[in-house]
Amino acid sequence: MFFRIKRKLGGVMVAKNKWLTKLETIRDLSAPKSIVLPMNMHIGKPAKIIVSVGQEVKIGTLVGEKDGLISSNIHSSISGIVEKIEQRIIGNGEVTVVVIKNDFKDTYEIPQVENANLVEMIRNNGIVGMGGAGFPTDVKFLLKEHQKIETLIINAVECEPFVTADRRIIIEQLNDFLKGISLLQEMLSIKECVIAIESSSEEAVQKLQEKIDNERIKLKILPNYYPQGAEKIVIKAVTGKELPVGKLPIDLNVVIMNVSTVLATFQALKENRPLIDRVVTISGTPIKHPQNLRVRIGTPIEHVIEACGGFTQSPMKMINGGPMMGKVIQTLDEPVTKTTSLILALTKEEANIPEEQNCIRCSECVNVCPVNLQPISISNAYRAGDIEETKRLGVLNCIDCGACSYICPSKIDILGDIRAAKQKVLESR
């Protein structure tokens, strides 16, 4: 693989390659000729399309409406005309998309809101977890009678290689970021907030240490290894508590949000602003000028690459997200979505995957698993068709970090097997 891996109990040490963009200030990317809005930019049920072909829309117009509890609103990030509603292959599956042609007038639709509470404002503006999972943020604050938020954890741990978007937000938009935290604490009566951040984010750590003057906001500096930013790992590092399988952080009286989500929530609450753009890192050896860009949701990746000067050489592979957990980009027509934190280009040498060999029983995958599973045993059970055994081995507790596959000297696709086993288990319920 293209970055060195070292063994570490409960994780792996990887070369982060942050140097490509960590000093690149955030630049606003121009609007594209058209945007592509998938209706599944979040976990749960896809949004229900409420526009039609030929309809005029503005920036902020509701295009897809939340359909059920675990779903999210989707808004237009440009003004123009709805050109197409169609099915497209994006990532690993076929999805419904709305294509909007830009009129370049940048006219806004200002929604009228009366007496909306915090949950309604977040729901209306389509805020979701922007660290990769895409869980609808409003659902996190729908508390049952016996539940109470005692700790708000801000996950500022960008443990995936290459990505620097959130650390640049902290450095450049620190005031709004901290105001967002304080506003959430005030509106939800949360006494304690902990910002968890990796030690390698030196400048961001320094800025936070200099600026935080609120005893209700604390800083937790974590070791620099992967997958330190996974939800379960961050919760344990901050609270000392394990998140049980099938439980949500609120069951531990915790809510966890990442940096970009806090900023989007602040903008929604203060300005009634929908989630229509986000900061994205564009990086990798083939990129001429790696950068951090503020990109409108739905922007085709081709437009983003052009803004970085194009390629210095043809990439062998493009990934939406980090090299450990990201998804392969099939074509440059695919759009930036609410959960796109990184667009990564790899050369042929970097993307080369060695041929799989037989397991040598080294137990490295067991040593690096951050949730104490036996990854190769789950893989073997899946390949043997024993789904019940994968359940017994705790397959649903896997956090999909991929550390097992990357540490494996035999290059067995352990993560692929585990993901497939999880899907089989969920389908059998």
C-alpha cells in the first residue's frame, strides 16, 4: 500500500500525509454549470422528491423532503431549472438524483419560520453527520423521557490519512465553531462539552488552547493513531464507557458531533441556513494543486478537480473519503455530497492491491482491532457460509475501520468479508 503501517494494539499507525493540504487555507469554489443531488446523502430512507422537471428553484429551495424519522431534507445549492430526475450509479449502487442547471443568478429562497425549536431548525435545514456516516442530526436530540444529555463530544479527530478539512475549519472559523458549541449547550442545558482532537493537529490544538475560556468546554488530546476518530473509540476515550452493540450514544447520556456538523448547525440556528455547502479536502499525488475548498453540495467532482489544476498524471483510483473507509468513485460525474470530507486520487503504484495469500495465523488483525474482535475468524466463518457463527463472534460490533485488512500480511480482504457478513445478518432479522 502507499503508506507505511505499523502495528499497535487497538489500532494502526499510518502515515497521515496531511502535509499536502494542512497549510492550504479554505477557498470558496465557484458554482458549477449544474449540480447532481442524490436523494440518499444520509443514513436511512432516501428523501422524497418534491420538485418536477422544468421547475425553477433557488438556493435553499427544498428539493427532497425528509421521508420518515431516519431521513433528511435536501436543498438546492444553486438557482436554476430542474433539468432531470433520473437513476444513476453512484458508488456501489443505483440512486435517484435530481439534476439542476445553473442560471448563475444566485437567487436565494428565504424560508419563513415561526417559533421553530432547535430540533425543528436542524431538521428543516437538512443537517446530518458530516464525518462520513450521515446520521440525521435532529434525531440525536429527540430525547425520551428518561434520557438526558450530560456530555457533548465534538469529534475533531481526523484520523483518516490526507483529510484536513475540519482542522482548517477550527483554524479559520474558530469563533463560529465555538459559538455553535456554546449555543447547543445553552439550548439543551448541557453542562459539559469535550473537544476530542489528535495530537498531530498542532495548529488547531494551539488555537483551541488559546481561545477556550469557558470552563464548560474542555479539550481532550488523543494519540495519533488510526482509527482513533471512530465514534465508539472517541466515546470510550472521553468517558471511559463502552458503547454496547445496538445502542446509541444517547444511551450513555452522550451526543457526539463532528466539527463540520457543529458549524452547519450553528449556521442553521443563527441564519436559518440549509446545508448547501461544505469544506472538502482534495488531495493525492496525481492532483496538481491539493487544496481545501468550500464546495456546494451536488458539485460534480470533475469541476472540483479542475479547480485544483487537474491531474499531473492519470489516477488509477479515485476515492470519496479516506483510503481506509472511503468509497471508490466510478466517474468524475459523481457529486460532492453532505458526507464528502475528502476526494483522494491515487496513482497505479499507490492503488495496487497485492494478490491474496493464505492466512499465516499471525494474529495481527486481532491485535489491531479497536473493538476487540477476531476479524479473521469472522472472515473465515463468512467464507464457510456460517452466518450464525459470525453473529456469535460479534460481527455487528465491527466499526468498519479496515485496520484488519491493511495490517494483514497475506492481504486478505477481511473487511470486505465482514461487511458482507453484517449485511447478511441484518437481512436475516
